[in-house]
Amino acid sequence: MFQTVKRLGNGLAWLEDVLVMWTVAIIAILLGLGVILRYVFNDPLTWSEEFVVTLFVWSVMFGIPSALRSRMHIRIDVLILRLKPQTRKWVGLLACLSGAVILVAAVYAGVSYTLNVWGSNTPMLGYSMGWIFISMPIGFALTLLHGAIILIDEGPEVVFQNATETVIDMAQT
């Protein structure tokens, strides 16, 4: 069962990374094109800002689980590095439980808000505001999934460990 969930997580991780790559690329193209059209041809893209904001929100919400998976998130590690390995496990478990509660609450809030704004449309392109805000519960649910996979696979002290801590731990052993 866990191997199936892990394979699903790996497939979703690949999809997240591809979507982040494409959204950032499209944002860069649209912003560059917008500058050229505005200042060279005096003909601005009036709709691009709205679309770029939507893509930016989606890239952030897919970037959060990607950062957790690749240990690229920020954590203040001054206290953690001074703890004994056994204490780190307990602190890691507390962090996992706290993080899970926050992520579940964020998924719930995201779904609720998305349902409330689904009937509202964006001013320029006219698509539902729900398409912007549904990224929140999706991104946080993916973060919860990847965190659970790391928790089961590697243990609670590793879930929120960042790349710097990994290097320091390896140097100390």
C-alpha cells in the first residue's frame, strides 16, 4: 500500500515540477512580451497581468510541496542543531503534527473560499476566480501528502529538515 502511495507521490512530484517550470516560463514570456508591446509598440497587453497573477499563485502553490520534497524550504535550525538525536525525533513529531493540523485547516479553508468565489469572474478575461483559489487546497494537500510520505519513509525528524541541516549532520558524523 505504502509503495503505491509513494509511486503516486513521485508521479505527482514530477507533474508539480513540470507545472512550476511551465508557469514560470509563461510568466517570463508574458512579462517580457508585455514590456516590449507597451514600450516599443505603445500597445500594452491589457489582460496579461491578470493571467500572470493567476499563474504566479499556481506556481507558488506547486512550489510549496516541491520545496518540502527537495528540502529547500526555510527553517530556523539554531535550536534543532543543539538537540540530541532522540529529542530531535520528539520535536520532529511535534512539528509534523502541528504542520498536519495547519495544512488540513488550510485545505479546508481553501476549499471553502474557492466555493464562495467560484461564481465571481475575473474582470479582464472573465474566468472564474475559483480557478485562482483552488490552487490553495491542491497545493496544501500535495504538501500534506509529500510530508506524510517523508514521515513514513524517513522519520519525523527529517520531514522539515532543510538542506543545510543535512550537510551539517553529515559533517558531524
